[in-house]
Amino acid sequence: MMKILWLSNVLFPEVCDEMNIEKPVLGGWMHSAAMALWNVNSNIQLAVASVYEGNEFRIIDKFNITYYIIS
């Protein structure tokens, strides 16, 4: 199993839904590319690290992806 850490400067839509915050207007290509990567090879363990303007570090698991949300 290959482990991949994807670094992003925007939050992915499913994270925004989970945190009840507005989805970003830009950076959609990063979300699409991450989903395509996972769809091509489901034998990878994908994690996405993103920053946001909150005060709390969070870990969210959605759709077989682990999101590290960094304040």
C-alpha cells in the first residue's frame, strides 16, 4: 500500500460540509485530482493536509481519505 500526503491551501468540499463552513470558489482542480488519483488506484492511503482560519486542529475521515485540518 502506498501512502500519499496531499498538501492543499484550500479546504475540500466534504471537509467544508463536515465543518459547516462555506466551500471555496477556487482550487476545485485539487479536489478533482485527488479524487481521480484515489479512483485510479484504491490501494493507496490518501491523506490531505489543509490550513483554515479556525483555532482547532481536526482530523476528519471521509470517503476513505483522512483530512488533517490545521489552524
